[in-house]
Amino acid sequence: MIQIDSYNFAGKKAIIRVDFNVPLNKQTFEVTDDTRIRGAVKTIKKVLSDGGSAILMSHLGRPDGKPQDKYSLKHAVSSIEKNLGLKIKFAPDCMGDDTKKIASELKAGEVLLLENLRFYEEEEGKPYSLADDATDEQKKAAKTKVKESQKNFVKQLASYANCYVNDAFGTAHRAHASTALIAEQFPGNSMFGYLIESELKAMDKVLKQADKPFTAIMGGAKVSDKILLIENLLNRVDNLIIGGGMTYTFIKAQGGKIGKSLCEEDKLELALEILKKAKEKGVNVYLPVDAVNADAFDANANTQLSAIDKTPDGWMGLDIGSESIKILSKVIEGSKTILWNGPMGVFEMEKFAAGTSAIALAVAKATEKGAFSLVGGGDSVAAVNKMKLADKISYVSTGGGAMLEYMEGKELPGIKTIRG
């Protein structure tokens, strides 16, 4: 497999799949968080410093194959220029003769950003809509049509460049044209960018080379969202901390009172099964012991503290309590490897952010003492960034769904096509 560090881009045009699916201000369309753009800078600069040119392609939002101004990547241009420290060219389409001309005239040291890939259905390979009574023959013909149009889409993208770099970890779990198919057009000239390389290195360290004790912190709303990850981790971790809304499925399964707290009624047996498996494998499971409850799912709701398994009727648990923070922080700070995915409460509401913030601080303290920490997932990353602790964490992942699937043990299409 080719390594980007040893590849010479001199005189070459590199088409780079970046993940510029960034949040925009709804009124001004300015980029409000440039983390993903900053993550791609090292790869782009490597191409330019070698004497090559870079053609950037990405998606933004979910335009469902139709051009829409609010999803135009033109809104990201100024942020990209600011981070790269140079002016870039923008193609108002990712297809067509005009775009091909702009790409062909690109000089060494220049950067071209293509318009949103998802303005074309071919990027995601969405099937053509068929009538409910469509015959097998019609379905087969529709699939063939999709594959053919995707093939043409990929060929045109590939025609702009001499080599391909995938640096969009956030979409590596999608079998899309720009992540899984285009690499085949560049045999011997496709590779990962620095961002994906660092993501894979961090995750492989946690999965394959974790120092003990290894603690996994799983938060979020639903057990069903994390079940595959939890089951994979039970073979690796020493400690499993469970927080967030999924806590209450475990508490109710064990006979506790949860009031109006979130609960997956159809996952109660699954929760008990996880606890049983953990015990059999010698994994210590830590559930919160107390909670901050609210009388409504509202930022201004009345609050009170109770034992986690004694939530009063009409109340719901929206954050972990002070005793839980003490216990869980002690476990985290005594760990040598830490994986954190998912918040401890409704982090977006200030009243219920204390638990998640405390966990972020504990992870940072453990890292300072020599632990390797990997944080991924929107709210976990948001907590780390809000508290300005990103530089005190070993690795902050840019990929939510991709990170989850990789840690679950799944093969990601965007990784497989290059790794082989």
C-alpha cells in the first residue's frame, strides 16, 4: 500500500476526497466550525509542496441529487482559503466540460474545489424509483442503469487527475463513488491522506495495542445504537462505563424506577445479556448511581437529584449526578487506555452538561498522566472542544459513523478499496 509521505506529487494533479461537510450559519452561510477543513490542510499542503496541484471534492449536507444553494460548497471557500493561506479556484459543478477545462488548466501549486458531489445521484448510487409492482427484470435493469451511470460519473472525476487521495474518514463507511469506486481508476496511484492515516493508527492502537487498564465510556440515547460496539469491546476492555439515555434501559432491566426517562422497552433482555457477558469476561461495568432529573425535556425545567434507580414518577433523568461523577472520574483517571463515545446527559442544555463536561476533564487528566485517549462522536467531541481540551486528548476523531463501524469490527468500503 502506498504511503502519502513517500509519494512524490511533483507535476501531478491529485484528486483528493476531503470531508468538508461543515456546519454553516443559517443566515449568512458562513462556516461555524472549521475542524474538518483544518484536518485536511496537511494533506493538501504535502501535494502543493511537492510541486503538484490539488483538486478537492466533497459533499455538503443531503441535497438528494439536486443542486441547492444552501448546500453549495462555495460557502466553504473563504474558510478553506483562510486555513490554507492561499486563494483557491472553485468549479460551480463537479461534472461537465467547463469543470474539465478548469481542471486541465490547473497549475502546480494551485487548488481547485469542485461543487458538491451529492448534487448528482450517482455519488451515492441511489436506485431509480420503481413502481411497487415492478418485475424482477425491471429491477435488474434499474440496477444496471445505476451502475452504468455511476461508472461514467467516476470516470469523469478520475479524468481530472493522475492520482487519488482519500482523506475523508467521516465518509469512509459509505460505498459511494468518490470514496469506494474512484480508487479503482488509479491502480498504483491511490493512497490515504494524513487524516485517515492518523484516524486508523489511533483506532488500531485502541483495538489492537491497548495498555491496561482499558476503559470504554459509552454514552448517548440508545443501547441499540451502540450494541455492536459494546459487544466488540467486551473482549478487550477492563472497564465499561455506561451513561446517557441508554443508562435507563439497563436500570429498568434490573428492576429500578426510571420515571419518564428514556428507555428502549424492547432492549431490556439485551441489557441484561450485556451485563451477564461482561461478568463472564471479567469486565467491570459502571452505571451511574445518581442523576439530575427534570420535570420536562426543557432547558428551563425544574430539576432535582435522586438515586439512579429511584427516579420519581413524572420526572426524567437528563444528566449524571455528583456522586456518579466522582466514581466514574476515579475509574477514568486510573486508566491507561480510554475510548469515549457519547455524552453522559443532554449536553446541549447547560443545566444538564455538568456530567459530560466532568468526563471530558477526567479523560484529559488521565491523558496528562500518560494514558492514550481516543474521543469520537459529535457530542463527546463538542464537549472536548467547548472546554478547550482537544490538545489534552491523544486523538479526537473526525468520523462519527465511520469510527463506530470501524470499532465494531466492520470493513469500511473507503478503507478496503485502498488497503486491499
